[in-house]
Amino acid sequence: MKRIRGLMLLMASCLTLLFGCGNRGRETVTNRNIPIEDITAFYFTVENVNFDAFYQRYRFYADNGAYIFDHETRERPGDYGPTTEADVTDTGTMTLTDEEWAEFLGFLQDGTVSARNDSADAGGDGPWTFLYWKNDKAKYQVFSFRDDGTRLQFEAFCAALAQTAR
């Protein structure tokens, strides 16, 4: 019990250092001052429908007090997309440690969240990133990392987790 309490205090201290205080003293992420405890899910998806089609989705979410990571890879080597469930080459799910969850949240720090644009011309090349949180009003969910370097570090972090989550 003492060890768990000590770990919880250490995590609270680390999160305060990582995210600073805002929003009435609660730790927050992004331009909308989203309290970290309000984050319910995050999706990162890339897809190529051209030659050597592929699809990669990483998902982080909270479930009954646990933090979960899952991923799915689809590949169609030598062919065009879009990929389907028949093209799945790798999947996995794992429960994250508090340290892994804190590292994940660190990638969101100083990112921005904006309104969805669900028009027919809103596609683009991706990646598509969506942050779901308690007060997103089903509108403010499109996430952008603070810079490309952070996004690339995030992708490397996810690839490493995917090696464990098999």
C-alpha cells in the first residue's frame, strides 16, 4: 500500500512538472486547456491507398481506471488500397503503465485541438489524429501535434509499444 501511494505521489509530481498547472490548478494539455483526466481516447491513423497500400491505427483510451493502447496494421504489398480487414497483418492490445500513459500525454502537450470539418473535401494525406475528451461536444476533436518532430517521436513511441502489444 505504501509503495502504491508513493508511486501515486511520484506520478502526480511528474505530471505537474510535465504539464504545469492550469485550469484551476489541474494539469492540462493542448490549446483548449483540457484537463488530463478528461481525455477519454486518442486516435492516430495513417493510410496509403496508392501502390503498396497500407493502413496503421494507434489508439489510446481509458477504461475503468486502466489506460489501454491498441493498434492495427493492414498491408497490401504490390497492390492498391484501400485496405480491408482481410489485409490485417498485425494487431495488439496492452494495458499501459502509469509511466507509459504519462509519456503518451507528454506528446499531446502544447498541441492544438480544433473543430471537425466533416465535408467531402476535408480528407487530405493524414495522419488523422482525434482527441476525445469529456467536453469536446462531438466537435472539438481534431488534434495537431506541436511540431513534426513531436509527431515523429510519437510514432516511434507507438511502434515500440506495438512490438509489446501482440
